[in-house]
Amino acid sequence: MSVEDDGVEDEDAVSGNEAAGDLEAVDDMAGNRIEGGTARSDLDYVTRAIATEPDSVVVETNDSGRAIKFRIHVAPGDMGRMIGRRGRVAQAIRTVVRVAGSRDGVDTNVDFVED
Amino acid sequence: MEWVETTGRNVEEAKDAALDQLGVDESDAEFIVMNEPRGGLFGRMRGEARVRARVRPTNPRPKRTRARRQSQEGRAPQRPLGGDAAAKEGTHSEGVVSVADHERAEELAEANETPAGAGGQGISENGTSGGGTRRSQRSRRRRAPRGARPMDTAGVSAQPVGANGANAVSAGAGGSTLQAPEHEDGQGNSERSGRVDATKEEAVGEGLSLEEQGESAREFVESLVHLLDLPGTVTMSIVDDSTVQVAVDGPELGILVGPGGATLAALQELARTVVQRRTGGRSERILVDVAGYRAKRAVALQRFTRQVVEEVLASLSERALEPMSASDRKVVHDTVSEIEGVVTRSVGEEPRRYIVVVPEPVQAETVGAEDD
């Protein structure tokens, strides 16, 4: 059964519908141009799919160290959702991003920041 | 839906034991607190906590839930009602606490358990007002697409809404933030309702049918698999009337399984979270499998469990297993429960909670399940 009208499932819908004002996200959706691009687009996708306010999700990247550091900013109302009970969702996000990073041969580090 | 009854030194412990047996996350379960231990001298607890739990049913309306329960729960038709109301208030207040910090939400939820279990009135002011807003929103949303049954929508308030902290927080975020996605869901729903038959419509949890929830999870997993540049097909199947499974199949998917199934577990957690965001807090059981890993692991785990049981029966001494996930523990519990002379007990805190296999006569009392 189709759920396309809900607009959160595929990449196009995410960037078109929800990340319209977010140049960074649109840029990264194009693919693997930056180091750790898989991890980055993976992280973008997952966090926006979980957030009730995907427009407020900002992913900050810092790859000066050994591992790429991602800092995720979300709307205050979405913070609990991102972290989950006993941090389970946050841990799941880290796991999946680590797998994505391993596709590009990079270590990743994900932090959640409340604005 | 089947109820399990468990005991523990406190309600939290009894709930954990119940979740073990059901093999689901707390947000997918429904509890009735049957008995709470009272505090005694020097912090010693007198009596044990006893809870009844089941996998949360498909239908969010209490009327029908109660009818179903009575037909299936002939054992104690009177008692659960009182305890049930208390338990529901308990979970309800958990669901609506409006705080931004999830840890505080958990603390509050725990704090609420005591009064809720005792009197059923232990909702903080916070929770009550939050509940009001959420409720009215919900009614509006449910009424809009279907245009019917204002009484039934009011009944939704009695049902636990989003029992975990994460949902509590989003609920607390208040009216405006929730509007957008709910509106979306509402539209999708009205559009789809033509294709969904009447019984399906009854079974809709928060506006999305089991099949729609499964499809939503499937699309999420599929997008993720593609983002990871992995070849693989992603399919969805309905396991039973409250469970869907999303399966990824293809070559070289070991990376998606991870050590001990860790990546698989993460995928499942995320898929469920995404579906819960779309339903507004609740979902059916959503399982994710990769390359048949789950089935293979269950078989291996059953074999291993039977070996352990044999050793326990031979030595008559208990044996602790490695920490396992709730779903793995369920496999062990199920396997052991089929064998005479041994019982299981879960010990420790998540994520390092583990099972102890115990020869029956020695520990039967502390295990506590009413095996009559």
C-alpha cells in the first residue's frame, strides 16, 4: 500500500519537502563528495525521519580529528525522541552511522546538542 | 492477546520481567499493577510487586479492549479493572509529562508509579494539562478524517498514550509542533480509507493500519539500505495481527547484522521510532530481519538453551547466561518453559540484563510466575 503522500520516506521527499531551507542538507544528498559522505547522508536521513520538526535538524560536521565528529541540533521538543528511553535511539543512530562511516573507511562520533 | 504475570522486588523489576517474557519494548506493552510492595523498616520492602502485562493491543479504544480482555482473561474478571485503571493512569501520566529532558521524564514516570498504583490519581499537574492538550488534539485529528464517533475518541484518553520517555517529550512539546505531521497523517488517512475495509479501519492504531505501519518501516529501512549503497531487497510481511516484519535480503549483508546482531537491533529500534513518530506515539510490534539472521539465531539459541538446561538438571545448580536483548531472552524463556524441572529468572539492568536458569524446587518462590 502506498504511503508516498506522507513525504518522509524517500530522499527526494526529505530534501524537497522538509529540507528546502537547509542548503547543507540539499548539498549532501547529492552523494559522496565529502569525506564521510555516506555517514553524513545517513545521519541526515535518519534524524529527519525521526524528528517531528525535520526543518530544525542541523548537522554540524567537524573532521579535523581522527574521527569525524557530528553534532546534531534538533528542536527542543524532539530531543527526547532522538535520545529515546535509556538512550536507545541515540545509540541506534550511532550504530547505524558507524556502519555508514565504515563504508567510507572513517570513524564517526555523534553528539546530540540541545539548542 | 495473552497476558503474563510477573513479580519482582519493585514494580520496575516486575515490569522488566514481564517485558522479558513478552520480548517487546516497554512502549509496546500494557501493564496492570496487581500488587505493590510497601516500604518497611530500613528500606526493606514488604511483599513483592506483581504486575500483569501484555503486548499492547491493536485497538486504541478501551471499550473493545475491555471486552476482549474479559473473553480471554476469564481468570480474574473483577480485579484487573481497578488495577487496570490505576495502571493506565500510571502509563498515561508517563506519556504526557511535559519536560524536555528525557531523563527527567523517566524519573517523573517512575515517581508517578507509586501513587498511580496505589490510588490511580497520581498525575502531576504537568501531566494533567499536557494530557488535556494532547487529548483534544487527538480527538480533532481522529474526528476530522473520519467524521464520526466523538464518544469513542474521548475514550482514547483512558488508553496509555506513548508509554516511553521519548514520546512523552514530544507530547510535551505542545500544540503547534505536533500539528504539522498529524495533519499530514490525517490527510493520508482519509485518502486511504477508501481502500481499507471496515475491520482494518477498526484495527487502526493512531490512524495507521498495521500494514501501513509496516510499509512505513519498510520504506525507511529500504532508504537506509540504499544510502549505505548496499544491494538488497526489502520486503514487509505481516506476522500476526499486531506484528510486522521488515526483511532485508541479498548478498553481503553482514554489515547490517553487526556483531551479535547489534546493527540489526539498531535498525529495528530506528524503524520503530520512525513509525511511532508518524503515528504520534504508538506502534505495533515492528521487527527487522536481515538475511534470515533472526530465525537462524533463534534456532541456535534454542539449541544452546537446551544444552544449558540439561546441565542445570544434571547438576541441580543454577546457571547464569550472558546478557541478551529482550527478544533473545524471550527465546530462552520460551524454550525453558517447555521443559519440566527448570525455570528462568532475569537479573540485572538493561542492556546487561541476563537470564539465570534455575532448577525448579529450589527457587520456585522467587521466580514468582503463577504457574498454576
